Amino acid sequence: MAMGLKLPILQVVGYQDSGKTTLMKKLVSSFTMKGYRVGTIKHHGHGGTPDFGDEGKDTAFHRQAGAAVVGVEGEGILQLTAGQINWSLENIISLYHSFSLDMILIEGYKAEHYPKVVLIRNQEDCLLLQKLSNILCVISEIPLAAEYRTNYQFFVRSEEDKYMTYIMREVRGDLDE
């Protein structure tokens, strides 16, 4: 795993509707059930701004007035909104270091160079395997050509127990060192 002050980082990548969010939910749930503190980062890759869901609330007014960082806390939950011209993944990861996490799981950011789980839906998606760096494993809904199966740790989508065990072992390996 990529280390950032002893903090394992794993990306889950694939094209739209490939199952990234579903896999992220399973990974977060599995790690948290084992007592790990997990931070997640999702790339909003569809253009526009994400829906903050606070329109008409004080935090929206603060943001609209020009506040660079807006936070609201309640019942132990901190919702933080921070605006700047460009948030690189490195900026976000740097911020996450202040949260005493055991790991960071990233959904998206295909072009970054952290260890990746690549999700394949169809033959066209195999182009990702030629473009991406640092592939930890591939989870596919279709049979893949032999070159892809031998170059990467490969799992069929239906082998959930196998790939979950593999991914968790790979990420936790850094935590046990």
C-alpha cells in the first residue's frame, strides 16, 4: 500500500456504474467491523459541484458569504466544507492526516498513482488496464484475456469472499508492520 505517515491508501476505480460505491461500502463496513478507523475520499467526476444538502441553513449562508471553510458539529459528527480553487488529491489526503485514521479508501481519481482495485464491466473497460498505474487487483464481470489475468491479481465479481479477503489482507498488512 502507499504509505503516508504509516497510513495505507487504496483506490477503487472503474467507469461509471461499475460498482465502485458498492465495493467501497463493503470495504468500509468490513474494516470498521474489525475496529479500524477509515476515511474515504470520493471523486465527483461528473462535473458541477456536489450537493451539500444544506441550502437554507446557516452553513449554506456562511459558504455563500465567502467563508473558505465551513463546519458544523452535532452529536459527534463534523460536516466540513472547504472551498479553494483546486483541491488536489494530495491536499485532501494531507487534511485527512489530522483525523487519526487507520487508512484512506479513495473512490475514483483514476490518474493518481496509489494502489488500485480496478472494476471491469465489459471488454471496453479493459482499456483501463493499459492506462492505469499501480494496479493491485482486477475484479471483472467478464472473462479477461490471459495477459490481464497473469499481469494482475484477478477475481471474478462473484468471488466476493476471495477478493474481500485479499484486499483486506493487503491493506491491513501495512497496519501490522
